[in-house]
Amino acid sequence: MIHDDSRPLARFAGARPPAPLWYEEALAVIPETGMVQVEGAGVAWRAWGPVGAPGLLLVHGGWAHASWWSHLGPLLAQGRRVAALSLSGMGDSDWRDHYAIDQYARELRAVAHAAALDVNGRPVIAGHSFGCAATAVAAADPEEWTAGVILIDGSLTMKPGDAHPRMGRRQRPFPTVADALARFRLLPPQPCDNVWILDGIARQSLRSVTDGYVWAFDPALFERCTLVDSRAAIVAARCPVSIVHGDRSAIVDSGRLAGLRADLPDAACIAIPDAGHHIMLDQPQALATALATLHDTMRS
């Protein structure tokens, strides 16, 4: 059978791909969950690790959700209090009539407090891709509520007035989970060897409706989102900044990385070998090690 990298789960016809023991053990760790109200919308979060340990907040990318971190949260929770949220309009969080990156930054702060990441001093934020924009705004907050930020394969090229990416609006729900999984794809497209991680994420990307299943994001989110100058925000950061990128990323290529490093000359920079844009899929354990090291350095 010829495998289609753009639809990597189609060949499994709804069956779960076999997974290594470390992954199964990580998913067996049941997180604490909660919902915090932020300016009229419920924002869902999950957390691992003891309250009172140094805090780390994980922020997903566009059209994603907190479950993108479900296999990493337990790995990072050794001696840390780790939380992941679903930004409004995505995952289990409520939808809004309008979205804004500045508002997303306020969601980060609300979740950091609700999940008790701030009991032992200021938390560190690690944002991936689209989530780097809100992370950058939080880093520049005059109240300096974060101890440091980690940019995970984010180009930080967002500016107000940018063209909004559009998702195709499927008119009918998928009749079965298997049908939905067969259509699941990564943006930007890339091969994914660790299909068991992708399968777990895809299954958590669905909402059940009366006649089937739909994706768990607001398809109009980006059309209704007020953007920011993300590079200006991160240059104005009031805390340490670190960069983690995939060495074969389609987003943070050599030119964009050079621009980031020029604008952030004091930032620590870690390249994850053999990883594309979706580093938590390609090299999850290496990413966990990098995040743990950077977090502990920022909190020391």
C-alpha cells in the first residue's frame, strides 16, 4: 500500500497504531482538569505534577488543543507543576464572536493562576507555532508575571493585517471516528513516523454532534482574530527568551532563524535533530529534555 503523508492515519482504517511503552505509560497518567472563565469564555486546562513545584505552561499551535501535550506533560512533571490549555475557539474551550492575540495572552495568565503554576514563583511559558504570538505578548507584559518564555518553532513574523489562513468548512459531520481520522492532516504538511502520537492527538481533536463528529475548533477563528506584531512583542520581552526549533522545520528555516537570533541575541537556541515543525510528534523525548533544561535554567 502506498502511504499518503498528507493523510497519515488513513491506512489504519480507524485502528490504533501500536505504540511504545513510554507513550502508553505517559497517557495512563490522568491529569487534573479545570475550566477558567476569561472575559466571557470558558478556557479548559489540564495539569500534571504537584502544586507548589515550579510552574511550566504549555501553549499549543493553531487549530490545535491541550491534548497535543498529553504525552509530554507527565514527562515534564518530575519536580515541576505543568499545565496545558486549549485557547478559546479550540479544543474543549468555548468559542467567541471575536478573538485577539492580546486576549489569548490574558488566557495564559488566567490559566497559570487557575492551575496553580504561580504558587512557587513566576511560571515559565513554552509556546508552539501560533501559540508563540500570545507567549510573546505575555513576555512583554509590564507586570512581568512570567519568569521566561520558550519559543517552540515559532517564526514570530505575525503582523496586524496579515492574510488570515482559512480552513475548508465541511458541511456535514464525519459519520464515524474512522472517517474523521482518515482525513486528519498536519499544517504545514510533513511526514510523521510516530503515528501513534498523531492518532492520539487526532482522536482528541473531535467533538461529537448529533449525526457524527466534527473538528474541535471554530472554523471562523482566524477570520475573527485580531493579530499583533509578534516580533515587536518578543523584542520587548521583560524576561529571558529561549528558542527551540526543528532542524528540518518548514516554518523556522535558516533565514527566519537567523532573523530571530539577530533580534534576540541573548536568547538560548536549541536545534532538535531530525525534527520538523511539529517537534512534539517527531522528537517528543528530546523536546521534553530541552524544555525541562530551559525551564530549570530560567527558574534557577
